[in-house]
Amino acid sequence: MCRIRAKITRGSMASERVAYFTSAAGETIEVILSPSQVGKDHIVASELARDSGCVLIELPQETSSGDWRVWVKRDQLLAM
């Protein structure tokens, strides 16, 4: 597991949080998660691979664009 820096906002329901973070390609990624899957400034994801300063993560929920796996830059990871 890893923590990815993200902007966290409340969702439309009390049991939802919306996380925004940037992919390695520079796209803004949006994903709706439960409060247990986020922190004040991060989301929890599974690390799958590393390559050339990037990390492939698998999210606990599908993004708004339908992706489950996203490449992010290594500097977006927070120390556990």
C-alpha cells in the first residue's frame, strides 16, 4: 500500500470524498472514495510497479474516466 498526495473534498453525500490528483502524464484524475480510503491530503492505493521515476498505482475505486490503474510521479508518494 502507498499514500498518494491529493486534494480531498467532500462528496455529494456524507459518506463520500472526492480526491483529485495529477497523473504522470499531467492529467487531473478524479475519484470518489469512502472516508476510510483517504486522509487529509492523500489517498490510499496499491503500488503495482515502478519505472523511470513513476509509480503505477491501483485505486480502490474506478476514476471518473473509468480507469483503475494510473501512473503517477514518484514524488507524489508520501512516506508511510
